Amino acid sequence: MLDRSRFLLFVGLLLAVLTGAGCSSDTEGAVLLVDAEFNPVGAATTSGQVSETVEVAQTFTVVNNGKFERFWLLLTQGSSVDTGTIRVSVRPVVGGLPNASIASSIITPILVDTSTLPGLGIESFTMFDVGNDPGRVVATGEMYAIVVEFVSRTGVDTLHIARVLGIDGTGGDPYAGGSAALDTGGGYALSASSDDYIFRTFVLEP
């Protein structure tokens, strides 16, 4: 069954588009479009666990030309008793993997207090607005990665402080336009089972 919170977000977005609220004031006449996304029916079956030693990413392929405007990610608190700070960026993909440099991000990296995230067991999108960052123009067919990395924690617990939820790909590739990727200290590598994390992106189309 489709998670209720994700369903309500989808309905709200649909109503906004139908009533004209999808038009952005960033550029006169520009229309906000749902772009690359992976939002399957049903509950998540896997997760990428963000900690001092693990960075989590999901690569995706741009569908429409425009300005990268916002994105949603199925992101929750982790199993650690600590809260902390994580950083989210959107980076170009090089050779199928996220660019390792934070400086390559097409948006200003966003810091997130993990105490503000949904708790364990709650599948609800966390929504990010990009703002008017330069360099956020994207084109059909280009590949980028949403990257979630550890910054700090309040205590000394070693468990993960955040999780990115997705679908296990052992039965086939869930999202053909990209893949989950992990960096455990030796550089990024694609998920061995072709997992994909649940996300949605939006662009402003002129």
C-alpha cells in the first residue's frame, strides 16, 4: 500500500499544478515541472545509512531542460541516540559515479539538523528548495547525484545518524535512470545489488 504521507504529498503537488500554483516567480512564465523521480508504490525495502564512515548518494538522469529548482528525498533519522548535522548536495556524475568533490555541487550544499527529520519507521519525503543558485541549469540526458554526507554529531555513539530509504534491487533494477551509490572511505561505488533510493526532482522550464 502506498505510504499515506507520500500519497498526501503527491496529491498536494497535483492540486498545486492543476490550480496554477506550479508557476514560479523566479522567472516570469516559467513552469515548475516534476522531473527525474523514483517514487514506487509500497514501503521502502532498504536504506543507505549515513555515518562518519559512509556517504550515501542516488544518481539520476535529467528529463527536462531547465533550472534545477527543488528536490525531495526519503530521508529519516538513524538508529543512533545522537542527533547531528548532515550535508546534502547535488553533484555531476562522472563515469557513472558522483563527483567526489563537494565543490562540484550545482547547488549550495544544504545543512540539515537530523533532529528535524522524520523518525525511524516514518516514510515521509524531506523537501529541499534550491533557491536562486547560479550553475543550476540542467539539460535532458545529463546525470547528477543527490549526495548525503555526515558532518557532525552531538555525542560519541557510532551508529548512523540518518538513513536514505529505497528499494532493494536484487530482483531487478528499480530505477533505470540511475543507481544508489555508497562511499565507505575508498571512493564511491555503485550499490552491488542495484538498489535505488526514493526521490523526486523538479525543474523550472522556461
